[in-house]
Amino acid sequence: GWAHLRPPRLLEPTAAVNPIHELGTCACPAHKVRPAFLVFCMEHIHATFSRSEPLVYASLGAGELYHDWEVLERLAATGFCIASVHAIDPIFEPAEHVDDGPSVTSSALRTLAAWLAESGVPLFAYRHLSELVASEERGVDILMQCDAFCP
């Protein structure tokens, strides 16, 4: 497999712990085009959605969630409100096997959940898309797939 890229653990110049250092993304050849893909995603979202309604965001093959954090951070910075975030990946452990509570099952999930909680946005994690379909009555506005392993 590919190595993983992560934000630095400590922030310069204060050496404070980076609150998102547990997020990551694959260091596969696609990492070189990811910045352009992020711009493409943001242009599409800005052209499609209004800032007046909170958005439901879902990520397929969410993995270590760095790309999702980038998108969500940019949405917040440009005035969009997020109603909820849903991460779907078969690598996530079922919630009943986690001591930290339901829906938060890995260090990346816990990190993103903590970041989102500061804005009052809930994060839900699923192993299968069908679990999201069964639980989210409103539907999903943004369905993202980036860095997903598709054999």
C-alpha cells in the first residue's frame, strides 16, 4: 500500500499540538492533483448550493478524513453551514466495539468529531452506505469520494 500524508503534530512557532494531526490522506500519485480537485469541488458546491440552508455532507471511503476536513473547513470559511457529516468506510469498527462512544471509532474520526463539535456539527460513522440511507431521513446534499480504495 501507499504511505500516508499527515499534518504536522506540532504547530510552529509555539509547538502547540495541531488539533488535526490525526487526519491523513494517502501519498499515492493522486496526491499531486488533490489541490486541483479541491478547487473543482468547491466551485461546484458554490454554484449548486445556497448558504441559507445547512448542508448534509457524506464521504464514501472516508478513510483518514483529511480531504473531508479540507472541504468542510473551506465551506465554513466561505459561509456555508453544515447540518451533519456522515463518514462511510468498511474500515470503521462497529460502534459497539469502541469505548469512546457511538459513531466515533478511530483516531481520525475522533479528531474530526472534536473539530466539528466546536461548531455544533455531529459526525456519524458507518461501515456501509445502506446504514446511512436507513438513518438520514433528509438525504445528503454533498456526497464526496476521494482517496477511496476501489479494488
